[in-house]
Amino acid sequence: MPEQTPVKTAARTLDLLEAFAKAKAPLSLTELAQRIGSPVSSCHALVRTLQQRGYVYVLNERKRVYPTRRLSAIAEAIARHDPILERLTPILTRLSRSTGETVLLGRRQGDRVIYLEVVEAQQTIRYSATPGDGKPLHASAIGKSMLGAMADADRKQLLRRLKLTRVTPATITDKAALEADIAAGKARGYFITRGENVAEVMAVAVARDIGGEPYGIAIAGPIGRIEARLEPLAKALAEATAGLDHPDIDGLARDLPAAPAKPQRATAQPRPVRRGRRGK
């Protein structure tokens, strides 16, 4: 479905929470208003509502505001019961460890791809992303895999209205060229991007149908490293995800091996990351 105009209040609430994540410190109303581009009066009303619901608290010192752990507790409860991630995260983690690269799970939402899970490589120079990040369908490997999974008539109809925005000099902006690229991906069994969303990042992706819903799984990293091992990485991706095509989620849960405990995210142990790798 096409992108829809976001609800202003909801968007500002999310902007406010993301402002705290970036600041990593309490913020005053004035600072919050500046960060989310809102009048102080509107920001005050939003903070008061969140305070009444127990999501933020106010420090007496300069009336600074900071979130409580209520949001974290709710998010953890939701994440623990995600029927897809519960089964797939261990598979994605093993694939990342065996290939040494970042592995991503995503699916189409409107005219974009949304990352549902990201298992980052342990290498210093790596592709870095966050669950919830959105990427263009035409400029991401998972996006191309989603386009490739569509019926030809449905894909042609989507491409007639889809804006092929140029993200990097390598982004495919011609619809005929994109159709040819998708056809090539379908023929070889996997889809690739070479610097089409971030100039130095390459990715290889496949689509899998789980419970009647298409999902994309990708391996991503620096172009030089991925290009040199493209065929072995594509083979590892195909083998790791071969059993994921399943007509129902419950059946997938029964047929897959028991999942080990979900590992702690690598961010729990600080490590250097070269910036500028976000996006694909």
C-alpha cells in the first residue's frame, strides 16, 4: 500500500523518545522542543501526558525530563513473544557468526522495507543498522527480494507509481533497468545491491514465504569483502534459510530445531564502529 501521512501527535511522541535515545541524558522542555521541532507549549503537553502514564519522570534540577523503564519493560514483553523473531533470530545469529557479516531480516511495509531484526557482525568495520530502520524498495537488497517475490502484474503496477529516488550515484532510477535487475536476481536465486543505498555497502538477499507472508533475509557488509566472497555468501544464505518457506508460523515453530536462548546484543559490550555504514 502507498505511504500515508503520519499522525502529527504520534510522530512527535516517537521523535521525543528518539531524542532521549540520542541524547543519553535528561533534557529540559526547551531542549526537547528544539530537538523535535515543536513549540514548547506542545512539548509540555506531550510530556505531561507521558508523565501521567508513567513513561517519563521530571527531575527537580532545572525541571529536566527522562524516560522511566516502563517503555523498556513493555518493549521487552512484546519482543519476547514475537512469533517470527523467536524462531528466526537464532538462525540469523548463526548465519552472521559463520559468515562474519551483518545479517538482517525485513519485510515490505508500503513503499519501503522495514528491518525487523539486525544481527551485526563482530568485525570492527561492518554494516550497522537498527531494527525499525526503513529502506527504499528499489535501493535495498531485501527490497529487491520483496519485489522479486511479487507476481509480475502486481510488481509492474507498483513500479508504475513507485518513485525511484536516487540515493547514491549507483542507485537504479530507471524502471526498465530495475525490472532487468530483478529478473537477473530471480534467475540466479538471490538479489544484490552494490552501493545503491550507501556507497561502500553491498548486500545479498533472498525472500522466504512464512505463514503466507514474504520476508527478506540479507547479508551485508563492505563492498570489497562481500564482492570477493559473493558466491560462498549466497550459498550460505540459501542453505541457512532453505527451511523457512512454510505455510504457517505455528508449523514453522514445530518443524525447526529448538531455538537456543537468544544471545545478548553485541551493543552490551562496547566496540569500535566505523561510522558511515548505515543504510543499504
